[in-house]
Amino acid sequence: MQSGPPLDAEAILLRFNRLIRSFNANNLRNTVYQPWEVQILLDIHACHREQPVPKRILEDYRKAARRQVEESGRSPMLLSEYLKRRSQVGRKSRVEAHA
């Protein structure tokens, strides 16, 4: 893992997009990762272990994480956080539809 000065939002987004593209292509050749990239990879693998995550969902996650980074300037949310929020929104919409 690489430690160093914090990255700006643009640099984070470039690294995040490369990470997701590499993961989707089963082509993780980078040998130096930021700590937040390692967390994201471990989280994606954990989510895949439970149930394979379709590429469509990973693309939605990438877009949501991009918005979050642009707004907060922090490292991207984890896939598990995105899936949890997504299921809560879906549950809330179903409840409101039946009310």
C-alpha cells in the first residue's frame, strides 16, 4: 500500500474508475494501491462471495461513488454501503407505494 499526501477529488476519481474497469476486466495488474483502494477491492470481493454482483450494478455503484467523491472530496463509498442504501431506498419506495 502506498501512503503519502491525500489525493484531490479528481485524482481519486481517476484511480477509482481505473480500479473498477480493471476489476470488471479481471485485469488487476496495479501493484501499488492506496489504502482506500484495498478496502474497496476487499469489499467488492466480499460482496461477490455472498452473491455475484452484476456489471450493471457495479456501473451504478461507480456513478454513485463518483457523485459522492465530487460532493465530499473523500474516498469513494464501499460497494456494500451502496448496496445497503440501494436496498433501503427500494424498500422505502415499496412501502410508500402500498400506503
